[in-house]
Amino acid sequence: MALEDIAAGIRTGLAGKTFDGSLKFDCGGDGVIVLADGNATTLDQDTDCTLCLTAANLQKLLAGKLNPMTAVMMGKIKVSGDMGVAMKLSKLIS
């Protein structure tokens, strides 16, 4: 699945929800998805927090098939920046 398709799904999921701060899913060579200002885009920009993971793990994370804390402990997700923003994400996708 292309990152643009994943971003479109995130936009749908964000409808009616608020997310304070900005967050980037950095999928390396596959590209990025940035959550900022209530939107999800594939345009790269500076964010409060960055999660580095594979596109496959991003899909699992968003589908609820990958526990965020377990994934960080196992090294499947690397977090940099504001950890508080990353914690807000887990409330948003659960």
C-alpha cells in the first residue's frame, strides 16, 4: 500500500478528533507521513516528534496489530523528539 493511501486513511480516521502537536512517520525510502494541524500529508516538514519505522509496521500499527510500546522495545519503532506527542498518538489510534 502506498503511503498516500495510508495518509488518506489517517485523514479519514482523524475526522472529528483533535491531535495537538505534530508527528512524522518516517518510513525511510518509502517516504513520510506527517500529522499536523488536523491533517495527514506525505509532504516532509519538521515536527515535534518523529517515529522511524517500516511502511509495513506502520500499517500494522494503524490497524492495531502492532503494540506501540512493544514495537519500541523491540526496535521496530525508533522515537525521536517529544515523547509526549507520541503518547497522544496511542490514544488517537486505540
